[in-house]
Amino acid sequence: MKWVDINDIAIELAEAHPDIDPTKVNFVDLMHWVMHLPGFDDTEKHCGEKILEAIQQAWIDEAQ
């Protein structure tokens, strides 16, 4: 997975952190959790605020 795989990342986060409210996650933690997902293979330099916002929104949608 790469940073652009927003929906796949959101699904993986929802499965890995079922008790976390994605609306309460700060971007530092979010980036750390994404980078430690199994199968994630991208660098921090390819990540930005807009990508993290999109991941967070997709995770919120997935959690509902």
C-alpha cells in the first residue's frame, strides 16, 4: 500500500484500531499508525496534510 491507497488504508485502520474514534486521532498518530500497517510500503516524505485528512475522513466513513 502507498499513501494514495486511501480507502485500503482506512479499512486497515478500522480493523487494526476498532476501539479508536477516528475523529479524535491527531495527524502525528495517524501517520505513525499508517506507516506501521502490514503491507504499507511508502515513505513519510510522500505524506502531507491533505492525504492525512483524506485518510481520516475515509476511516470515519468506514467506521459508520
